[in-house]
Amino acid sequence: MSGVNWTGVRERIATLREEIADLSARLDETEASADELPHRRKYLLLAVGFLRGLLDLHLKIVDDVERELAPTRGDAR
């Protein structure tokens, strides 16, 4: 694909790490406050676990993109 700024794509997707870190911190807060809602604790923790899994998937694609789009010798990307 000509005309694609692969370096720019790689840099922009790397910014997702900050957003994922923010969301992870929010999940930490939610998990810490789960005991304040004993009637919802079990379901809240199930949801937090699910959302952590989604964040892990997002981190995996960021890692994959960074690795695949990393500049190599003689690469004009």
C-alpha cells in the first residue's frame, strides 16, 4: 500500500496505551469499591474481569501493530 504513513499509524496506535492505562485504573477503582455494594459485588467483579480481558486484547493488538510496523533496515515504511 503506497501512500500510507506507517510510522504515523504506529505512533497513533501507541497512544492507545495511555487510554488503556486510564481505563485500567478506573477498573481498579471499581474493583476496590465493590465491597461497598455487597448485593452487586459478585456481578461487578465479573464485569471487571471481563473488561480487563478486553483491555488485554487491546494491548495485544497494540503490541502486534508496533512489532509488525517497526522500522527495519532498508524499510521505507
